[in-house]
Amino acid sequence: MHVQSQKYASAADQLRQLLEKPEIILMAACFDALSAKLIESAGFAATFMSGFGVAATRLGLPDTGLISYGEMLDQGRNICQAVSIPVLGDGDTGFGNEMNVRRTVEGYYQAGFACVMIEDQVMPKRCGHTAGKTVVERNDAIRRIRAAVDAREAGADILIMARTDARATMGLQEAMERCQAFVDAGSDITFLEAPQTEAEMRAYCKNVSGYKMVNLIENGKTPLLPIRQLEQMGYKIAVYALTLLNASIVGMQRALACLKQGEKVSGLMDFKTLRQIVGFDAYNTELDRYHSE
């Protein structure tokens, strides 16, 4: 059970306020409610729900379009309810045609997301830093974003991030032109996935207007440049999409190796701290209020 203070601004408004500030927004991506709580506790102003991470932790499967809209929505609702910082969510391709896109946007808004990302891959989609991607025609991609914007304009108070994976299959120029077309269609943020050099990153920032996001994956296709350099280029959001998932897997593997050998696992937090992190202290404090009157 999460005990949360009253939010005075909508999740979308919280994100808009962050976007209006001069500095870049640094995010670590989450994959469940606990990872989101840890991110908030570490002082991050926002987080991103990774589709890769949710598919891996919820299903134990790769990010190849196997996870459903309902599963992503359920995971996202738990994440959004667990924290008070704005959460951006991976909405994949919108899970179908333009009407599916609208339903996805409306559902993510109702779940509590501040922003939903819609991409231009052909279904079933896959992780942007792996081989085998294909994208829909540009006009089809633009229609997806128009449908998402229509849902926002109809009352879903949520920002729209428009993603293109065209760099891998059609080149940088096509990817940049798609991003600008998404801006013209009303998207709030664009995301050109997997540029392969610093020069490509600079070209994207120079030639596309509006807020832009960069996806930072260790050993991925995009250079891991310093945050201040990314800010100077013109990026507004930088997200480390798989760092926490990677670190958690490494930590669990090390612990399992010790247990398998009959050894004590070192470096663990004490049980008191663990109870505090998952919320026992807050729960007990609230419960005591009802018994102290």
C-alpha cells in the first residue's frame, strides 16, 4: 500500500514545468513500482517506464512486441500510483490503428502518466537498439501522431512523445524529416531513436524544432556523451533506459552465485532499511493515526 500526499498539479503539468526550465531533464528508466520509488528517492525529477524493462521483468521475454496494451497499462498504473514525480510511458506503436492509438493515449492518461510515447515501427515492434526493425510509411506514422494529439485535444491531459526508428532502415535525413513532421502534427516531444554518431545527434538537434529526447543505453548504438554536452547540443531529456535493469540483474546473479556455493551474500542492506524502502514505516505511521484517537 502506498500512502501519497496530495498532488497540486497534474502529472502533465509537472512535466511541462520541468520542460520549461533551462536545464536538461536527466532520467533513469523504471520497470516496476519499486524501481520507480527508488528513482524518486534518489532525487530524480521524473522517470520513464521502459517497454524493454517491463517485458523483461513482467514476462521474462524480449522487447519484440510480445507484451500487450493491457499488461503495459497495468504495470504503468502501479508505477504512477507509487510515486509523485511525473512518469513518461512507452506506448509502443499504439497497439493497432489510429483508433487503437487514441485508446492507448486515453488509457495512459487515466493511469496517471504525464507523457506517452508513440512510435512508427511496424507491429510487432522491437527494441530500438536491436536488428530487424521496420517502420511504416511516413504518412502512416504521421496519422498515428495525429490520432494521439486528437486524444490529447479531446481532454486527455497528457503530453505526446513521437518516436521514429527510421534512422536504422531509411537513414538520418528521413528520420529527421519524420520528427519535424511529428512536431508539425502537434507532438510535444520528439525522439529520434539510435543515432550512431555525435554528428548525427547534433544534426537532429539542429534541424528539428521542439523538445528532444536521447536514449542512453550502455553498449548500445548511441554514444554515451556527458549530460552537459547533450544539453548544449539541444537535447531536453536524457534517459538511461536500461541501467537499473542491468544493475539489478547483475546484483541478483552475483547473489545467486554466492547462495549456490553455500556462501553468505555480502553487501546487502539491513532488513530495517529494506522495510523502510518498501513502505512499512509510512504504512504504520498512517495506521497509528486511526488508533491514537
